[in-house]
Amino acid sequence: MKKLLLTSFLLLLCPVLSPGWGFFAHRTITQLAVYSLPAPMRGFYYRHMPELVHLSTAADERRDAEPTEASKHFIYMDHYGDDPFGLMPKSWDKATAKYTADTLQKYGTMPWAILGVKEKLTEAFRQRDTAAIVRLSADLSHYVGDAYAPLHTTINYDGQLTKQEGIQTLWEHKLPERHIAEYKLDNEPAKYVKDPLSAIWQVVQESYGFLGATFDFEEQVTRKFTPETKYVFSHKYGKTRRAYSDAFADAYHEKQVGGMIAFRLRLAPTLVGSLWLTAWKDAGSPDLNGLLAKKPTKEENEKLDEELKAWKDNQLVSQQILAALKKEKARERPDLINAAKDMPPPPTEEAAAPAATPAAAPAAGAPPVPGAPTPPAGTEKVKVKAKPADGPAQKAKTKAADKPAKKKKPAADGWDTPAGSGW
């Protein structure tokens, strides 16, 4: 019993696992990717940048709703042996033939998910489908961003196998948010990618190569801290959660980890923009400006020029242009926006009732119903009582409107069932 209680307590201490780069990093990657695009694409993407930045985290938000979504965010290469990149076929067909689709689904499908979204984006460009272009571009940014995070390539994704629980949140959330002003965010311009799948696998292999340092540096920094200074605890909704302290996070960041994060965060937007560019070119380079509802205004062009200059000079943070640093406005759910605005008003009782049947008046002594018509004096009202299907036909019972209502007798079985209730 004591062991069970101890296990339960330790589970409560485990942090809430993060599914990938934090919202902050994904939004940053998406914004930088827009700046990396060539002029024929940049105007369209810049016009839709607020929506792109917002939707860049949608893939994480739908993980619980879609059973096949989670595996698109990772690929646990260490499951496939000591030489996983030598053993794993790069194409989906050959990989499923060797390991089965179920195995790949269990241990991650990230490279093929990225390629699949890129192909869908190409088709969206061909169809000139603005909504699909924006949505798929945001998803592509998300999955590519995940590929640049080392912890998305290992079974030990949160240090749970090495007693380093919470390292994913530390690496992908806390450190970028605390130290973004120290990073160079002037990523390289986008370029056409001749072999997208090979480029994606190259990124995954590079991320996998950072795993050793990711875990080793955490262990080295831990030697300088006590459990009381290494962690902070919070109690919410009846659960105790543990997280790395700010002091530990800063020490870990200084241990070359900050350079790793800055490097991966700077490379990701260039590949995102490059795959957007590749999908556009593969679709025949359609005129994206023609998809805009209105041409960019002079003010909009000036604003874009200012942001591009700040991007090239690595001044996005100091000039407060980075969207991820701004509090996002609350958005209404699409299915709740003006849901009943254009609906016709519900029919009144008079309209719903048959023309031959007069409106029923309230019972004597009952308070009047607002808006209900008052019957003239002496008017009789009709009471219709429904009988079972095997009973006698319905009969009408009349009484004067000004006559006091008689007290109802209880039904034979003790239930006073109103007529027409269905019971």
C-alpha cells in the first residue's frame, strides 16, 4: 500500500508533458518564415501572417481530438537500433514494408507527415484555395518546427527514462521564452528544395545528434544544485507539479544549450519558407496577389518594409515586432460567432396553432403570460385530452373562461402526466 501511495505521489509530481516546441517558438518560426519568402509570395503571406501565426499551434490543439495526429509530431529513431538512419528506409512504402504501418504509427511518422502536408499545399496552390493554403502552410510550419527539436526523435522525449522529467518543457518552452532576446533571428532566405524528403530526413538526423548533449549537460548542471534549488513546485487543482527553477534553467542555458536552441530556432524558419516556396513553384507559381481581396495599401507596404529591415538587423525583439511576445487576442469559436443572428424569429403560439383552434387562456388565478392575448369575457376555451391508441376517441370538454378551474384528480398510477408529453 505504501508503494502504491508513493508511486501515485511521484506521478503527481511529474510535469504536464508538452507535445512539442512551445506555442512561443512555433509562432516565432512561422513569422520568420514569412519574412524569408521572395517578393511574389511575401505579400500574400504577410497579409495572412496573423492567421498563420495563430494557426501554427493548431496541430497541437487537435491532438486529443484526432487519434492519428500525435504521431505526426515525432519519430523515435532510437527504437530502430544503434544505426537507425542506416536501417530506416526513407520512403513510406519501403518503411511500411519493413516495419509495418502500425509500428511506424506508434513510434512516429513525422518525416512523411511533413512531405504529405507539402503535397497537399501544392494542390491547394493549384486550386487557388486561399483558406487551404493558409491552413496547410501553418501545419507545415508546425511539423517542420518539431523536426528541429532533438527531443522529438527519442523515446526518452521528456527524460522520463533517465530521471530528468520536465526536460522537454525546459528545452522547448522555458529557455526560448526567457532568452529570445539573445538569439539571432535573421534567418536565411527561402530556397527551392529539389528533394524535400531527403532535406527533412537530414534535419531529423541532425536533431538526433544533439540528444547526447541535451541530456549530458542537464546532468552536469544538476551537480551544482540541490533538489530544493533545482526545482520549484506548484499546487493546482489538487495536484502538485514540479518544474525546473529559473536559476537552473539559466545555468543550463549557459552550458552551450542556449547556443543549440538558438541554432535550431534560426534554421527552422528557412526550411519552412523553403517548403512553402517549393510547393508554390511545383504548382506552377500561381499569382498569389490575385488571391488577395484587395491590393496592399501604402501603409501596409511601409509596415512590411520596416519589419523586413528589423528582421535583417536582428531587431525584431528590441522593436517589439515579434508576434509571439504579444498577448494574443481572445478569439471566438467559429461555430459560436453570430450563430443566431440571421435566423428568423421563432414562430409565435398564434402562428404555430391551427387557425380553427383559438389560443388557450391562462387558468383562473394564474399570473398572465407576458405577450399572450387576453380572451374576451364569456369566451369558452377548449381542452383536448389525448387518449392511448387503443382507447376511445378524443373528446372535447368545454367550460366557461370565467369559471373557476376544478382541482385535478391524481392519475390512477400516481403520475399526473400532462397531455401530449409522450409518457
